[in-house]
Amino acid sequence: MTRPRRDPRAERASIQVAGEARPRFDRTARRTGSGRPRRDPRAERAGQRVAGESRPRYDLSQTVRFDAAVITEAQPKTAAVAPPKILVLENPAFLVAVVPDAPGGRLSSHDRQVLGAARALAGREGGVAILTLGPCEGVGPAGADRCLPLEAVEGYDPASQTARVAAALTALAARHVLFPESLDGGDLARRVAVRLGEPVFTNAEVVAANGLVRPAKGRRVEQRVAPGMLATVAPDAVAEYGGPPREARLLSVDGEAPTPSPQKNPKRIVSAARVPADPATVPLALAEFVVSAGNGLTDLDTFRQVVAALHATPGASRVLCDAGLMPRHTQVGASGTVLAATCYFALGISGAPQHLQGVAGCEHVVAVNTDLHAAMIERAGLAIVQDAQVVMPALLRLLEQEAGENA
């Protein structure tokens, strides 16, 4: 070992300030022995302070050297990350088919959970095939080995949709078929079961190769059966697929269901359309888009205009509800309503732990707050560090401009 022996007397003499009657020492000077300077916490803290703020704010992401010199724009060196390897399953022993809802051509969180359940049934030897009515994105990362796109059905025609799905399942010869237990998925599963003459196990909360489990009699007992051909999976019961992306190889089947002739088989449903509910009256637990106000928001009139312009459901933090500024049924959080919305827009909410529990199931979170280090800013996928009273009028102007261009 070639480490030199330290000489404390020589180090102390090297940092002594010359010309002083009383011995004084410069602790920030470099030591001659180790070469490591003494840290100055005050100088480091001063270098991290954000300029132009009346209230002291600090940017903790800055890198500070031991000699108190601040590197304001230092970026950590990141190694080149190789793209994830796509798993390819050439000859699966059997197939587990999934028929998702896929609203708007994209998988919902419930659809991804059904794919995770299908992967549990497939194991290592089986493959997962997804049947989509029209194009759908993101099926490979969600766990699909094969993808069979079917022709989309125009309008609301459950008979034609059931015929196409049943014909594709017959040609695919899948061992198991899973549907989401939703309004559309549950209805399609029962129609396909009647057409194929197969029983369907509904609302399964546990999906495994050795059996399916669902609650019964007010959740006092459990029903367990061996995996059959058709089953539906309950929402938020099975974890999504978390492994590497799959191939999602395109498949094609022969002999799709013929289109029924209007003369021989007239449609029993002449016309059908979805009537959207008023977002202002939708319960928070069922809302898809929620805009909430927090303690940092004072202009509630403008907030209500933003909610109406965005066609969203109003929400609030516990502070506003306790103060009587917002109704109690609009409270979001563990002590209020736990959301399952697609998008949550938080205005002036710092993000207490109970409030974050209420938005844990939201797919997208947008936050507006003046505090850069607020918990809601860290939770948000899109954050705006600004006063909500400034953002809301600007958002209303943009919405009016967009409405004028589309008119």
C-alpha cells in the first residue's frame, strides 16, 4: 500500500493565515495531504437558491462541488439503454384468446388486466391471442403473442359482432377465451356463449391454471371451477402483464361469418346510440374526467366555468369541503371518493397523502401548482408550475379559440 502518511502539523501550518497576531486558519483551503477540500454548506445552499423569488426556494437538482462551485446545468451521464428484447413464441402448445373492449382503438386498464389473466392461464407453453374489432395499439407490450384484427361493425349491431367473434374463435380453436366483465364485454361474452353453446364463468376475480374463483352469496362464499372455454374477468382483480413486450404477430383466419341479408334476417334493433350523461351530475366514482379545486384556488366562479367548458365532473379537496366552499359529495380522497377516472385535473392542490390515495387509480393526472416540489406535481404526468388563477383564464381563452376554429 503506497498511501502517504499524514502530517497533521504540516496540514495545519499550510492553512494558517499569514500576518495575523492571533493564529487563524482557512478551513476552505485545499489540504496538502489528502487533496480533498473542506465543504462549505452555506455556500452550497446559496448556490442552489432560485433567483427572483421573494420566498426562499431551492433547486435541489443542481450539482455542487466540494469547493462550493455550483454547476447550474449539469446533466447526469446516462448510459445508452438498449431497446427491450421482444419475446417471440413460435409454436405455442395452445392459445388463450382475449376479446377486449378497446374503446377508441386503445386498450383500457381493464383490457390490460384481462391480458394479464390470459398470460397466467397460458403459462410458459401457451400463447395469448387478442381479437380486436378494428385496429388497436399497444397489444404487444400488454402481453399478446398473436393479434387477429377483425372488421369493425358499424353502429350498434350486437348480432353481427357476435357472429364475427364466434366465427373467429371457432377458426382459432382457442382453449380458453377471456372477456372483460364490463357493459360491452360482459354482454358480448354472454351472446357468444349462447351462439357457441358453451357455459360462461362470469366475474372471475382469481384466474390461474388450476382454477377460476369468484365471490358468491354477498361475498360470503367463493365458487371455484376448473378453467373452461369462456370466462369474464372482474375489474381491478388481476394484475396487468409486467414482463417484456411480446411479438403480437398478425393472424388471419378463413371463413369469417357472412354478413346477414337484410331481407332474410332483418335487424331487430333499428337504431341505437349512446346518450352521454351530464358530467355535472355523474357520481365521482363513475366519472371519466374530473377537475378538482384545492386550497390554492380562490376564484371558484372561474373554476366552474373551466369545468363546464371541459365537460368534466367537478371535484374538490377536503380543505374546501370542510370550509363549505364545495359540496361534500365532491370531495376526492381516502375520506371522500376514490376515483377511477381516465384523466384527473388538479388546480391548486398540493397533494396530501389521503388525496393521493383517491387519485391512485387515475390513468392521467394533470396538476397546476406554484410549488415545484408539491406531491401532486410529482404525481402528475403533466405539471404546470404556475398560479391556478392565471392558468384558468388562459385555458378558457384557448378553449374559446378552438371552438371558434371548429365552428
